[in-house]
Amino acid sequence: MTITITCFEHSPDGGKGLARDTRVRWALEEVGQPYEVRGVPFPKLKEAEHLARHPFGQIPVFEEDDLTLFESGAIIFHLADRYGGLLPEDPNARSRAIMWLFAALNSVEPSILDLQNAKFAEGDKPWASERMPLVLERIKQRLKQLSDRLGDNEWLDGEFSAGDLMMVSVLLRLKPSGILGGFPTLTAYVERGEARPAYQRAFKAQQAFNAASAPA
Amino acid sequence: MTITITCFEHSPDGGKGLARDTRVRWALEEVGQPYEVRGVPFPKLKEAEHLARHPFGQIPVFEEDDLTLFESGAIIFHLADRYGGLLPEDPNARSRAIMWLFAALNSVEPSILDLQNAKFAEGDKPWASERMPLVLERIKQRLKQLSDRLGDNEWLDGEFSAGDLMMVSVLLRLKPSGILGGFPTLTAYVERGEARPAYQRAFKAQQAFNAASAPA
């Protein structure tokens, strides 16, 4: 059985670990599965070969024998479900860990992606600077609620789970913005995630991949 | 064992089935589980009692004995996982159905929610009309990709699954906009979903709930 993940040949962040393959690499390290990596150059993302693997022309893609998956949430759930170690055994605790996996992607990440859209896709539009405070306010409102729920706990619900892996990954995308600094509870939570050996290995692997594939 | 779901006391759509409790009701009907309904008035969404159930102050919430879940994706996954009928038995097919559940929420719904934000939260802003074409274009691009992948298939991957239930629910939110009309493949797909007896029962139940709780 061979696992292959597809990521950007050159990540737009140059190896800062903010592309979505890092979270999949992290999960693979947590469950202890080796993997191979296929880099896709940007122009090929919207070509037929890649679209057959990922209908929305994005990364990551996960391949394991005859199974092909896209969507980082689905890939991480699959790894947790098949290999264990990222979801509690108790059925209710398991459902709650999966809830946080969805919450990271659906209640927290959208406002963060909106910031990236506002900066990059709409940064040159006439409304860019006037609209920005509203975009930032939506993120802060969500972070406040998340911070309130996390409180003094180490992780979102008992032991570290796939839900924490995804939430930390999503929050890491805010690093360049500095917004996280206003939320010490979440800053410490993200640091606990980054300190995990599996995260460290994943981060270094994507960094090395980007360095090796960097244009001369 | 009693299941209780929490929804808006008065849905902003007045019972058109576009609030997120409808998808949970639909899943409950598909798996054949009875449920009770608690309506929450808008002002109470951000109060402590509701925030204890849902840290982001939204709906739906799902309660089953001592388990409390928020996030419609997590609730529908839980129902599919616990009661069967919405996920294939074959492990790879099951992982792909879960992939579509995530894809509906993460690759399709965000651009649709952005349209709702653009209409309602930013409808009175100076940039509203100038920005709208860009918001609509993002949706159409995603719908085109989804339509290409669905092609002539009845459902996204073999039999009807939790992934289709979520994708149809997400696409239904576009009904008021008329955008779906430009994608006959997706229009027919949504109609197949709406034609399911379980959807019909769920739709009527939320409609009756909204009618019964409507202000005099």
C-alpha cells in the first residue's frame, strides 16, 4: 500500500507551511504512515489530468491504492478513521472530535479565507481598504468565541484529536496577519500544536520539498 | 434515547427550508429517527444558555442523551455513522461519500455564503453593486466545476449518500438567486434530491414549525 499526496510544486508561501498539504502531512506523521509527494505546477492545476483527481483544481489530493480523495478535512478524517490515533474510542467523544474538524473548516476557516481573498484577489479593487475592517472584524468575532470555548483547556475536547489538528492548521493561516496576537489563549493553543513532533516533521518535510523544487 | 434539534424560533426565510436545520431534519428522516425541536429566538442565540450548546451562537444544535453537537456536517456524519443508510459499506466508497460531505461545506458553500453576506451584511455598503459581479463569478466558477464532475450521473458517487444530501442542501440556498438555472445538470440534481420522500417530510416539518411559531 502506497500513499501519495499531491501538493503545489512551488507553494505560494515558499515553504512557510500555510498550504493545505501541511495539515495532511501532519496527520500522516501523527498516524505514522509514510507517503510520497507529487508536486503540481500552477498551470497544470486546471488541466484535465489534475481535474480528474480534484474537480475544483486545488490541492491537496490523497491517493492510496485505488482510492483518490480531495478536501483536506476528508483526507484527515480518512487517516484518523483507518489508522487510529487521532480520534477517541468513546463514540460520543469521537463524534465531538469530528465536530471540531468540521468547525475548524466551516466556522473558522471561511472568514480567514475571506481575508486572503480581500488581500490578494481584491487587493487592487477600489473598495479594498474601506472593506478590510469588516473582514477583520468577522475573524475577530469568531476567534473571541473560539477562545471563550477553549478557555483553560489544553485541547478542544479532552485529548489531542483530528479536530485540534485541523483547528491549529486553520489558525496558523493567520500568522502573517498578526491577528492571533490579540488572543493569548489561542496563541498558546497554536504553539502547543506546533510543538508536537509530528507537526515538526511535517513542517520540515514541506519546507524541504519547497526548497528542492524552488526555481534556480 | 431522545433526539432534540435546536433551530430558529422564526427562520429568517419564513419556512422556505433554507436554514441549516432542514438538512439535519432531512438526514433524520433518511435514517428514520424521530426528533423533537427546540426553537430559539434570535436575541437568545448569543446568550450563555445557547452558547453552552453552540459556541458560535448559531443553529442547528443536535442533542442525543448526553451528546451535544453543533455543525450540520458533524451532525449529519454522526447520524450516518450511528444509524446507517447514508454511507456506503465499502470502505473506499464510504471515504468518498464523506469527501463530498466536506466538499459541499468547504468548496461550494463558502462562495454561496459570501453572496448572502454581500446581499445582507454588505448590501448597504458603497462597494455593494460594484463588488457583486465578482461574488457571483466565484459561485459560477465552482458550479461549473461541480457540474462537469457530476456529468450524467444521478448522484456524485454511486448511490445517494450523506454527501449528496449536503450538496443538494447547499445548492438549495441558491434558489432565491436564480443562478442555478444556468446549470441544468445541477438543477436536475437538486430536483432529484428534493423529490426524495425524506426531504419532503423534512421540508414540511420545518414549514409547519415556522408557521406554528410565526408572530401573530
